[in-house]
Amino acid sequence: MNKLFLFLLVLISTFAVSQNKNNSESSVYSVLDQNAELLLKNSKAYSVSIGIIKDGKVYTRHYGEIDKGKANKADNNTYFEIASVTKVMTGYLLAKAVLDKKADLDDDIRKYLKGDYPNLQYDGKPVTIKDLISYRSAIPSVLPDDREIMKTFDDQTTFKLVELYKNYSKNNFLSDLKTVKLDTIPGTKYLYSNPSLQIAGLMLENIYNEPFDKLIEKNLWSKLNMNQTKFTLNANEKLGNGYNSNHVLMPHFVSQLSGSAGLKTKSTLGDLMQFLKFELDSQNKTVQESQRNITNSSQEWYGYFWDRIYVSEFGKYAFKHGGAYGNQVMFSVFPELNIGICVMVNISGPETGEILSNSIFDIANDLLSHKNKEIYGYRFTGDKVIFTYRHDKKLDGNLVKSISVSGTFNDWNQENKLFQMIRKDNHTFELEIPKSQFEKGKEYEFKFVINKTRWMSAPSFAVNADQSQDRNLLLKID
């Protein structure tokens, strides 16, 4: 009898665990489906692909069709251009060189370039590796000079850019690099620079005495089994089509340069999930170095060529946006929660990047906000409004340096000294404001601003959230 009872108990427990696992997976796919529907609508893309890593498990789904009316849905093996997501890979290789003691962050970049570049300094201050990787090199944003073409942006502009770039060689780049004139001291002003990545590629080739394509294949792609990430596709491999915001079929990148800036990289969602999981590896010293707050900033930082890394309501957040002529990718990680999200759409317009960024946080919100519905962000005590922000106790509260309240009641001014919140403990910030400062019956919109960088959206459990895309919190005194 005892053995039978034990057997039944084990059977029931196994079933319960399996059922909970199935329910958990079902809820993640439900989040994917809901957000994909919204993303298809907001981006106007024909094709949407989303990948999530949660608790070490990979979830991917694809929606729509690559070409309207052709029913050719993308899958995990569909190739798309990933553009600037490549920069994070280049940054990883440079972080490796630093940890290998083959380079130092304070080194003059000219130490690793062949030839003479007296112009790569300003007022005697040279460009360092630290300046280069944090987009503060003062090196122009593009080479070759495309300003004349970009004066008019229409459906033909990208085709003109293809013509400009297709015959632009390494020798052309090196020649143009000698004519660059810095306009400020390196390390003092942010300027996103694609030539900085070409320089990084050249430096790595000289540091390791190998072509860049061999370096990235040997040290990253092959190690992660990213067999569908490459600079050149085989004859039987096809690149997915992409469109501009007018749904005009766009050309693909053409480049003779090394590939370190992203003009040549093709990959699949399946491979990007491998890389996403890698970027969440808390034990990998090179990954951690590539995401490190090198400048000890109290607001945001860039690691090694990330777009930005900052503290959000979900902890540390790092992202890289890849924009090709006809598709865009948002590659992002929340390392403290071991969550990664990658979103791909086959449309590329001026607002697509922001739409993808909002989608990332919508997904994170749906994945992580599971409290009961409640009024969030404030309470009333006597004649006072007590604004309250609580950082999740699973997260590092020391990363939160400041919280402010910004809203229609202070002209959305996050610098207003009267609305800087006071730290109560390592994870809690509060601010007391007399009710008399607010008009009775009037509805005010507001947000919390973390470290003067992250304008937090209302969590999904907040009943006092507006219905706009901004998802502001609402305050009303009856």
C-alpha cells in the first residue's frame, strides 16, 4: 500500500510539474502573439519575427508574410540583414583583445593602425579605444560623404546610396580617413560613427594578424554554432525581402569593406537567439567586459559599441538597433533577469526603431508584471500625495542613482528640484507633495524617470494607466 501511495504521489507531482511548465510556456507564447499583432499594426511591416529567452528557454514565432500575397512566412532559418547588430559582435572581439592584454582602453587607436594619421587627434588629445567604443571619438558619422544624397530622402535615396557604396574599397576608406578633421576633443561629445567600426575592424586585423571575417568566424560564430550568420550567402541561400515605409521593395547593402560595421552581415532569428543567450552569460568575462560601465556614468553608458546601456524598471538593459534599407532588428538583453528579446520586421522607416523599442518594453512588461490590478505610483496620506517607486528586490538597487517624477503638473521637467524623489532604502524612493498643489478633479499624467534616462511606462497591472502608446500613469484628486 505504501509503495502504491508513493508511486501515485510521484506520478501526481510529475504531472503537476509538467502542467505548470506547459502553462508557463503557453503564457510566453501568448505574450508573443499579442505583441506581434500590435507590432504588425504599428510598424506596417509585412513580416514580424520575435524571439524571447526566459529562464534559459528559447521561444520564437513568426507572423505575416515576407511579401504581400505570397504566403511566404519567415521562419528561424530565414536570412535577413542584421546591419548594426554586428557592431556588438565587433565590440565583443575588441573586449577580447583588451582582456587578452593585446590592447588597453586608454591606448591611442593609431597604435593599431598602419600608416600615419596625425589628424586623428584634437588639440594634442588622441582618439583612444575608450573614445572609439563609446561613440565619443569625434570621427564623422559616415564615410564616404553621403550628405548630398541625403539632402533629399525619397524612395530612390537608398538606391543612390547603394551606387555610392558598392565600389567604395578599403583603400578609398583609408584615403578618406587621412582627410578627417576632428572638431572637438575626443571623449567629450557623443556622435554615432560608422567609420569608428571600420577602424575597429582594421585594428583587430592588425592586433591578431588575421582578416576580420576569419576573426569573427573563429572567435564567435563557430563557437556559438551560428552557422547561418555570414557575410556572403551561398548560391542556394536567399535573403528575405524588405520594404520602406511606402512598401517599396528596397535593395540590400553592397560593400567592399571588412564587415565590422554591419554592411555585410546576414543572419537568421535562430542564430540571433544563440547570440542573445551568449550575451546573457553572466560567467563569461568577455561578455561582461563588453557591457561594462567603462566611464562610470550615473546615467547611461555604451559598453563596447552598444547603442545604450542603462537602468530600467527591469534592471540593467542593453540594446542594439540594426537598420538596413528594408528591415530592422532590435536586439536587447535584461541581464539581471536573464531575459533577452529580439524583434525583426521587414520594413524600414524613420519611426520603425522607436516602434521596435516600445515593443521590447511592452513584451518585458507582459512577461514580468504579474501583480493584481492596483493603483500604481502614489497613495494619499492625509493632505499629502506620496509618490512611491519600488525597484524590484531581485535587482541591484545600487544601480539606481536617482528617481524623479515628471508629468503635466511640472511641464514634464525631470530636472525640477521639487520632484526629485528621496531614497528610503536600497530599493524604495518616495516623495511627499501637498495635495493643495494639485487641482481637484483634474487628471494629471506622469512618469517616473530612472537615472535621468529611462522614462518608465506604466506597468501592465496599473489601473491608473492611460491608453496612449506612451502608457503614462494617471493621478487624480477627487
